[in-house]
Amino acid sequence: MPEQYPDYLLPRPEYQLIVFGDETPALPTHFLIRHTETEDIKDEFGNLRSDCVAFQTDHLHDYSTNLLGIFQIEDLRWKWLKGTICGDLWTIGEDGLQPVLEQDVTITENRGAFFLKIKELHQQLFDLPAPVENTEKVECHVLHTPTRANFWHFSLRWIIEGEDTTNWEKKRRRKVLETARSIIITLAIFEQPIFQRIPASYFVQ
């Protein structure tokens, strides 16, 4: 019998967006996980290889990750196929969309992974090597961006003076995203951390 995509990854009508804040804080045991296409992810200095962060710098403006907890490391083997609507953003109140194997998703082995501590990223200010838009700092936001088949999908966004650089033209945001790559390399964790699930009160209405 073919393996089925797990129901626990699907959004449900009673779910709500996870917004980290004073009443729903990111704890030191809350982590993001990011897949890589290879298990060989360290460079000669023992740091995360830059191409394992993103093949193109511009992919970092809306950086795709997953919230570790209910989403498990083994779930990284589910690979989305081109053209599937399962990767579209989920609308609050809707049922999730069960992917069809080999139509929407396939299974891939030998992926690698690294981890990022949410508390070290969310609403943290980072230095820019060269001022951008007359400022020397960029702020990272960890945003919940669930898809129709993966409620645990999160994005890293980069904010300058309250403006999301996702809205900028590609050339305009290049320096910011070069800094973002360096930040991710610096904060990447290679060994599976001791992690804690987000409480249900964070996402169940």
C-alpha cells in the first residue's frame, strides 16, 4: 500500500495563525528546521555551506522553513512537485488539502537539515555591513505562512524601517539578503536540538 502524506501536517478549520508576541512568546526550546538537498552541508571551516542556505541570494527574501514539533525531521522527505496547489497559502477556516502521491508530492531520501532557534531571530536587529536605505540595521521577523497542505510552514522576512524587503525590487534588496545569508550561516545548528512543541493554545481557536 502506498505511503500516505500525514494528516498531522494539514491545517484544520479550528486552527489560527501563530503570532509570536507577549502572550505567545517564542521560547528557547522553539526551533525552525530547514531542509537541504544534500547531507553534506558543512564547508571546510565547519560552517554551513552558503549554497545550502539558498542557491540564489534572492530566495532569502521570503525564506521557507518549518516549525519543529508536530512537524518532525522525517517529514522533510516530502518534496512538493511543480504546479501543485497544495503549496498555496492556506485560508483561515478552511480544511487542509490532502496531497496525492506523485501528483502533488513525492518522497525523497538523503536530504540534510539544519535548525534555527526562533528566539535568536524573531524581531532581532542585525548589523548591515554597509548602510541600506540610510539605516545600519535589519530586523528579522519569523512569520507563520501555512500552506494548504502544511500548517507548520514558516517564513523568515527581513524588515528595514518597518518595510518588508520582500516588496523591494531584486537589486534593491541584494545587500540585505547577503546579510541574511550570513546571519543564517552564523546561527545554524547542525545537531538536533532539545525542542518543545508549540502549545495548542497558540494555534487552536
